[in-house]
Amino acid sequence: MKIDLHTHILPRTWPDLDKKYGYSGFVRLEHSDPCSAQMMIGERMFRQISDNVWNPERRIEEMDRNGVSIQVLSTVPVMFSYWAKPKDALDLSRFLNDHIAEVVRDYPTRFTGLGTLPLQDPDLAAYELERCVRELGLRGVEVGTHVDPNEHCHGSDCRNLDHPSLDVVWRIAEELGAAVFVHPWDMMGRERMPKYWLPWLVGMPAETSLAICSMMFGGVFDRFRKLRVAFAHGGGAFPFTLGRIEHAFQVRPDLVAIENKTNPRHYMATAKTPARFFVDSLVHDADALALLLKFFGAQRVALGSDYPFPLGEAKPGQLIESMKLSAEGEAQLLSGTAREFLGLTA
């Protein structure tokens, strides 16, 4: 069995959000033919997509071709809209979450879902999180690596995932047993990376490491010990800079350990226990995956493909299957870890 933790979905259509909310910046979908469309922001094309983004039956065809049993559905991160007015972001979140829940209801053996939240208003976000789990039956939520768009974020006003205002969201997630999948968005330093697709190649790994370090050093994992959190793209740059991060914690605690005295490496796996948080397997390199297994343990690494986008793994699980793991270890990565993260018992 393969459970793909990291896949994205959109509705086939939605209203003109700029017109609906009365200001610009939202994504609209322009269909060029029955099987393809453009995601547009104003006059700029954000991404060309095909019908496997919105058509569940097309997704199932491709899942069957690649031996994927279940996809975990979440929205495309550009739809987070944390920059928008909170009431509008809530309205959009509800629309996207209702759609994901509908797909899961229509194909309950092939899909499960994660909602999205208006994190710019933590109280509204907590309210929608509860609706996602209690009313819609979703397994949890997908959130971005930070809340405020970079151009609107200044100094101590920036809300990374350790910001005290977000504790209400983590508390509700912990109480509900809801999974939290952290995905990079609105990458740092975009203005310095206009070429070579560098926001996706450099910015995304840095964003994910930022989120991990913020939650560790901010004590989120210690305050909410039962909170289940997974980070996309193998944890980004974090696993490969852990030595530097730990060294900084030891030599400059006055700068690093100002809110949490736990050594960063203590969140990693030991001989007896897996790591404190989860990552997906999307690293495109066998040596990198081996490092994830060393740091996190097989119980915290889950198959993730970023389906159906080009930076994803074209055949989900192929890298895991190339590792020549034991049958038990391979099964853990392909489905067991996702089951534990999502709280699936059957």
C-alpha cells in the first residue's frame, strides 16, 4: 500500500475572487480547453495546470498506474491568502475545504483530506480547524511556513509559526488530534531571486527550515507535546544544516536558546524513539533520504510526491523503493508513517 501524504487539489471553477471581495491579488482559473487551465494573478500567469489538478477520476487513473492507494489532498499553497482580509480568507478557506471534503466523500477509499485556515486571524483559524475535523471529517490542516507576506512583515511583527497568537490553533489541533502539514509559501528573498526558478530551489528549502527552527526554538513542540506536525520536502534545508544549528545553540545560547533550552538534536530520533515531528520523503536523492532516516527514523518519514506538479516525484514511492530497505521498513515509509501522522486506524 502507498499513501501519498503530499498532493494538491483545486476545484474546477470558482468565482472571480477579486470581484467578489473587492480588491486584487487572488488567484483565478482560466480554462483554455477541457484538460488544461492557467492559474492567473491579475495579468500574470502563476502556473499552467492540467485536469489532474481538479478531476478526481483522472487522479485515480494516475494513482492506479503508479500503485498509489490513497492520496492526502490539500490545497495549492498560493491559495492560502494570508495577506487577505480575515473574513475573506475564512470565506475562501471554507469554499476550498468544502470542496476537498466533497471529493473525499465521493471517493472515500482513495482520498483523505487536509483543510486550509485563515491564519492571519488565529481565532477564525481555530474555528475553521474545528469545523474541518468535526463537521467535514478532514484529518487535519495544511498551513504555510509563516503567516505574514514578506513585503508586509517587519521585525518583531513577523508571525513565524512560534508566534504566541498561533498557540490557540496548535491547542485546538492537539485537542482534536488533528494533523498539521506545513508547506512553504511566499518564499523569502524573492526579490533577489528573479531568475533560474530560485524561489523554488533556494527559497522553499529555507522557508521550511525557518518553520522547523521557529517551532523548536519557540518551544511549540514542548508546549503541545501531542501535536502532530509534518514538514514538506523532507524538512527543506533543516536536516542538512542541523549540525550548524546545534553548534549555534551551544556556542551562542544568548542568541539562540532565549526561549527554549532544549538542544535541537533532542528532537531527532534516538535508538529507542522516533523524532518529535514528521517529514515527507520528497528529496529526490537516495543519500538525502538516508540522512532523513538517520535523523528522523522510519516512523517519521512518509511518502510524499507533490503530485501533480513538476518538482514532485513522477512515480510516487520510487525513491523509497530504490533504497533496498527491509519489507517492514519500506512499508513503514510507504504507508505506515502517514497512517500514524493522520491518525488513521483502519
